Amino acid sequence: MNLEGQDYKLFENYKDGFDLEELTEKMTDYFLPYDYIVGDWSYGKLRLKGFYKKDNKDCKKLNDFTYYKEYIENNCAYDCRFFVIEKLVE
């Protein structure tokens, strides 16, 4: 899929959380630097959070993709629908 001129692939789709139309509405160039974007659903609203691969110079524990499951467990609604997209690099 192409969002904001960048190609992505669906990495994970828990409980059928992926909705391309909603993602397209929420996606902005703010998320372009990130290697992964997690989208989770809370009260019918899609929330997005960017993460980096560990070897990215901008990676910190707060946005390290290694910890995305912890982010979902600690910062998202219990057992919520979510998805992860991964940036495709040529």
C-alpha cells in the first residue's frame, strides 16, 4: 500500500484491526520517518504510534519496535483490535 508517497506492507493484523480508509485519513507526513506504525482502536477511534527498528539512529526505548507488544499491553485498551504496518525500503 502507498501512504503519503511511501510504500508499506501489513506486518500484523490482530482481530481484523486494519482499516485502510481510516488509516489513510489519519496518516500524515509526521509518520514518514518511522519504520513501523502501530494502529490501535479505542472507543471506535483509530490511534497511531510510530516505532523505529533498533538499528535506526533515532531509536529510543520509547519508540523501539522491539517493545511494541509492551506498548499495546500498557497503553492500549485491553485486547483491542490493532495492526502494524512496516515501511518498505528500496
